Amino acid sequence: MIRGAVKLFKEKGFHRATTREIAKASGFSIGTLYEYIRTKEDVLYLVCDSIYNEVHDRLSALPTQEGTVEGLQVAINQYYHLIDDMSDEFLVMYQESKSLPKDALQYVLKKEMEMVALFESLLDACAKSGELRISTEQVGIAAHHIVVQGQMWAFRRWALHKSYTIEDYIRVQTDQLFRGLIGK
């Protein structure tokens, strides 16, 4: 259902897609679809929720080298590959989440902050181990930076795919994160 809805939302937009079209794209009858959802917004909520569950599953399953730059790089690599795998879902989520009811939107925003918190804990552990020179106040911004730079792959893929593979993109983004832009 989620894949069918994402494809439809991407092609038509959330507001122009109908529940009947979502059912058809999902391979369900309209009656079967309504056994799982009450409204079209419920489908969008499920799309958002599936993204966060996948992020959590993939990142929490990492063999963490807690407090090491290597462990942080592995997590960034895994997250950016997840973005690549779920580019359409991320795009739809950010384009259409404003259509969610207030309580569902608050849930989505809370999940977004939990995703940032995963990177905050990795960065904080690297700072405490001495592997990164980053202050406590900089950890939050760096975590948001990692999350947003990963999501940029989904939002700007129409331009980025012309010059970069996902591996190139990860290498460049990781290099800029750790080394910055200023030369020696």
C-alpha cells in the first residue's frame, strides 16, 4: 500500500490522488483499503511512519564502534544509502506532510527529531572519546547537518545524479563534514 501510494502521490500530488486510486495502485479493492485506513491522511501517516521505522531499524542494527569516527562514518553511509533506497518516500513525506492533521504532524516531527537524536548520540560519543573536536552546543547542529545533507540526495537527485553516484555523494559530504571547506 505504501509503495503504491508513494508512486501516486509523487505523480499526482497528495490532494489530487483519490483513495480509489490508492487502492488500485496498491492492488486492493476500495473496501479492503478501508479495512486498513479511515482517511487518505492515514495513508500519508503510514508512509511517514514507515520511513522512520526503516531509519531506526537500519541504524540501530549497526555494529556500533561507539565513540569512533569510523562508527559515525558507517552510520552516515548507512543513512545516506537508506535515503537513496527511499528517495521517493522522503520526497513525498516532505512535500505532503503539511497535509497531515495536527496530531499526526506532531508525531512526524517527533520522529524527525528522534532521527536527529541518533546522530547526536553518535557525535556526542565521538566528542567524549576525543575522536572529534566538537562542543556540546555544536553537536545538535552537526546532527541536523548530517540528516539534512542526507535528505538533500532525495530532494536534489534530479541534479546530483548527473555528476555523482551515491558513493561519490557520501564521500564528498563526509569529507566536507569532517574536514570542512578551508584548505591548509
